Amino acid sequence: MTQIELTKAGIVSQARSLGAEFVGFAPVGRWEEHGDVPAAFHPHRFWAGAKTVIVLGAPLWLPIMEAAPSVLGREQSIVTNDLLDEVAYRLAVWLNRSGQPAVNISHDGDEEGIRREDPATIFSHVWAGQYAGLGNVGKNHALLTQEYGPRLHLASVFTAQELDGDALIEEDLCNHCLRCQKICPARALLGDQDRKYAKLDQAACLNYDKRLQRAFREPCGACLKVCPVGEDRKLFQSNNFQKYFEERKILAKNPAAEEYRDWVHIRSYGSLPLEGDPGQTL
């Protein structure tokens, strides 16, 4: 292979042509410099030759997420994760063909890269996204972006090429409104407003997710859809946060309530009944 010195602009162009909406660059030194992630989950522990992590992202559409949990949300999650895995693999192939060693890391469902129950979570794309300047980690342990809040999926590519890192977003995008914590159906986000990140009860989150899996309704997405951060809220004209919190009470009284007609309709197809959920057709 002939080694070609690739530019960041060229890599961004290639990644976007393959389907990535977000592309950011993080030198591996940022993991040690900031110390947010245990050393066992730093890039060099996976591949000693890694010099730069290229983080790739694809957005999730708010109108589908608002009806979660549903089979349509499940399919949206599968499609975006599959897309990112293919983009990351193809980008790694392109880099290797150019003489720049690279390895792609598939998506995972964990926010911190420390969920020991799932062997796929060897690396946290969420923290990689922060170190690559795509956003910063919010109270709900998800990466918040200016464009879509936490409503996106991520994958990464490690490369041996040394590339300048993108500027970090210094502004705390999370306003600590606690909506994510209040709406969590598993009560998995704990702690008061003073905590920078909620304490995550992983067992509670996993157990609720398994319940949704049995009904073909995963992922939950409650803490993501209720987050006020993101320009997508203006795009889709969705800023009625009280609607999320009044849903169960209103639908219990009137399953045909007009303001929830679209959410109920989406949940009525493709999934099994979920006990205790009034917003579905049994």
C-alpha cells in the first residue's frame, strides 16, 4: 500500500459520503488528560498504535423517539447503528488502503463503557464524542449535541495517523433540568441537581430494557426524548414538555385523547402488549 498523508477535511468528506452526519477527531492523549474514563477503557488499551479517534454520528428523529417505546423506534435504532457500523468499517478500509492503519469499533449501547454485563462495551463512544468536540456528556450520561441534543448514535475509528483534535465544546449543554431523571420509568437515574452526572443504576436500566425487548419495544429512550437540548426541537416544533409527564394520566382516562393520537397509533403496530402501559392497543 502506498502511504498517503490524508487531511482532516478529506477524511470528513469521505465519512460523510459514506453516510455519517457527525465527524469529530480526538487525539488519544485527551483520555489521560481529562481522566473521565477508567484507564482500562482508553483507546491505547484496545490498540497500542492508535493516535487519533475519529468519532462518527447519525441522528435519531424526534417524532419517532417521542412515541417510544415502539417497534418503529426499535427499527430506527437498528438502522442507524447498522449504518454507523458500515460507515466505520468502510472508512477504516479506506484509511488502510491509503497506508494509514485504522481499526473500526462497532457501536455499543452503554454510555460510560463500563457495563461489565455486556462484553460489547469495551469502549465508550459517548466520551469519545466529547473529546472529539461533538458535544458534552449530560446528566443522563448521553452525549448532548447542539444539533440533536442526545438523540444520536455513535461509532468510532482508531487510526495511527496523528491528526489535530477538534475544539472541545466548553459550554455545558446540559441545563440540569432533571427531566431525564424524573421521567425515567426504571428510576435508574439518581441524585440531586448538584451532581454533574446522575448516579446510574445499571441493573435497573438493564432489567427494564429486557422487559422492553420481550415486547419488541426497545430501546426505552425516555431520557433522550425529554431532553430540551437540540435544534431538532425547533425543526420539529416540539417544546411541550408537560405532554411527556401528563401522558400516562391522560391516556388512562381517555385512550383516544387527540393530543396523543400519533403516539398511540405508532405503538399499536409490531409490538407485544406491555403491562401497565395505557398508550397502546391491547
